[in-house]
Amino acid sequence: MTAGAASLPVIIQGGMGVAVSGWRLAGAVSRAGELGVVSGTALETVYARRLQLGDPGGDIRRALVHFPVRSMARRVLAGYYVHGGIPPGQPFRRTPMFTLEPEVGLQELTVVANFCEVFLAKEGHLGPIGINYLRKIELPLPFACLGAMLAGVDAVLVGAGNPADVPGLLRALAGAEEIRWEVRVQGLRSADPPAAVRIRPERLGAEVGAPRLPLVLAIVGSADLAAGLAGDAAARPDGFVVEGPTAGGHNVPPRGPRRVDALGQPVYDERDEVDITAVTALGLPVWLAGSYGTPGGLRAAQAAGARGIQVGTAFAYSAESGLADGLKRQILANVAAGTNRVLTDWRASPTGFPFKVVHCAGTLSEPEVVAGRRPLCDLGVLRTPYRTADGTIDYRCPAEPTRVYLGRKAGRAANIDGRRCICNALLATADLPQRRPHGQLEPPIVTSGDDFAAVATLLGRRPAGADFYPARAVVDYLRHG
């Protein structure tokens, strides 16, 4: 990737959910000549659970052989691998939660998991692989980025927040510098020292295998943010992915006053339309996302001056995606019947960002499923650091038990209505649900973009007898119609 962002393909496969955009999908897209992207969200938990399932196929153990610090790889394997897998019904061993001072074992697990995911996606071909992170999940970010870089990741895509400090983080990681990564803390006072996570890259593999500096692609929802990033030498990325409100996952909130439609969805208007001409005029490569995932969308994006498009939804329902097969079949049946429904929910995500939810039986799209789940927070991926009354730092999430959030942690009552534990739910969506007492499993939640035109077309082109279409078919369709 030394030629820079201009050498990147025209199609970027979206980095979706938790393990939906996994290494199999990203590798298939890259082999087809485009940019395959793995999701970096919660990989430490994904890999801990896959190891406890016995590492079916031996893929993780094969990747671990190539990790530059053998002793670290052995510690992760010893901590989580169960030969033959844990018995049915036995809960997964919990991974520690991230704090400002994460346990050394959690640091190592995170570095190793991100390394393995990128290594497996790159295995056996020379195509480019990217990794997608959410800026708002900031406590694990330095460790995750280091692991991906040790595996030679070609591009880091960052959205859901301002990624201004990510290019500097990657430069420091590439230089194996000791890093003090400042994080946001609710209620921190100006007189308080800034809060930060410290990372010693040379203790986590960087000294053995010097990381190569990847490209940074900033996922933005406004021309103003793009201009600010491009105009700052320290924050300037190598390209932009411009996401509109029809893209899946977390959406940028509307710019105007908060309004909802008859279904309770946020209302977007002309103030939320990104000035594509202004973004392309910044002189960096641009990819457009959100209802551009058709051959016509690709042509329209390029006619507007973009290099290409980012596509998620069509890839999410391909054979290689990590979305649980049962959920894929149910949603594809709804698409074929014309009954598929996607709503943008203001309240579902604890982050406060609008979150797109596919209506799907047995998932958290159904009020009775939400009501049947006992609230608890045992993953903590979306926890937010906050300053307590005595000046210490604690962590809270609006989806955790109400008595904890409102009582001991002094959260605001307005934050809790409708919130769902999407940390546990998204792991269930990738067929890695935590096992609860009495045989219960954590229910999933499916997020997707609004536009299923490509999915409907590809369904009609499936190989005879196949439930799903291959990722290569998505690439061919986008290129040639």
C-alpha cells in the first residue's frame, strides 16, 4: 500500500457490527480485487469465546503461530483455549472490562485478537485489508490498532466520533513510542488532570515486529468535519468515507432540532446532506456510503467526484459474512417477500447515536424480547468513564441495571428509557451469545442499511441450491450490473 490511498480499490466493504465483517468476508472481497475490511469492535471478546468453543478449524491457533511474541501468544491460548470446546450450556468465561489501567492480560488478548483477525483476512493473497473501529470506543483503541498493525493492516477506518487524534496514534505505534492516549471523561473539571490510557508498544510485540504505518480513512458525516481534519497536518487522513443517514449501524444525529416521524425515527432534512463537492475539493480520495450499493450508485458517486463507494448491507447477507445463518435466512426470506423493515431507533444504543435496527423475530427489535431480558452489564464495551463526586473515575452505561446506573453511579434518568445492551446482542448476532441460567441465550439485534435493492437482485442470482450468494457476486454486481 505504499502508493497511498489513490491506489485503493473503488469498492470498500463496510466494517459491520461485531464479527459480521469477519476475516472470511474481508478476505473474499480482497481476493476479488477490492478493499476487504474486518470489524475491530470487541475482537478481544470474540476471540476469547471462539477459543473457548475449541477454535473450530484451528484458524486462531494457525494465526497465533505467526504472532511475533511467542510467549504472549501462549499466554492467551492458555487463558482461553478449551480443547473440544466448553460443554453446551456452560457460560463463556468473561473477559475483563477495559479501564484507564487495563489488566495486562486484557492488553495482550486485545493485541493478539486484532493481529489474528487481520492475519487471517490477509492469508493466502496480496490484496489490501482494512480494519474498522468506532472512535467512541476509545479505551481499547491503542491496543487494538497495535495488533492490527503488527499483522500488516493496510488501512484503518474510523467513524462514530472525531478521529482527529488517530493518525498521531498510529504514527506513535509505528515508532514503538510509549503512548499516553487521552480519553474523554464525563464531568471532568478543568482543574483535574487529563485522563489517559498508557501503552508500551515494545512490551506488546512492536519491538519484535516493527509495525508498518497503515492508511487512515476517516468516516465522516459532514463537510465541516472533513475540512477540519484535512486542514490539520497532524489530523489529516489519507481519505474520507462519507456516510449518509441511510447507512447501517450508528448514524450521525440530525443537525436540526430533534424531530421524529410517526414511527419515532429521527427526521433528517437538507441540513444533513453532505456537500460532496466540498469534500472532494479537499484533494483526498473519497468514498460514498449509504444507499450507494448498486451499479448505478457507484456511477453516481464517481460522477460526483468520489473515487468509489463503501458497501455494507449487500455484503452483510453474503455467504461469508459472520451474521448468524438463521438470522440471514429469516431476513432474506423477508426481503424476498417484500416485508423487510428497518427502523432508525433514537434510544436503542447506549451511545446516544441513532441506531438502525432490522425487525426480526426473536431479536431485540421485539418489545417482548426486550422485556424478557434481565438488564446486566458484563462486557462493558460501551461503558463511559465519568468523574465521581469524590473525584475518582468510574464507568457506567445506560443499559446496565437501573438501580446501579441511577443509584450508585448517579446517571440521568432521561438516559435509560429504551436503551438495550447492544454489546451482548451484537455478539449474539454473530452466533456467539452468552449462555444464561436455565438454558437462556442472550438475544441478538440486527443492524442494516435502508437499501435492500442489491440484496434482492443478488438473491435471484444465487447458485442453484444455495441459501446465500457469495461475496464475489456482490463485487461483480457492483462492477458490472
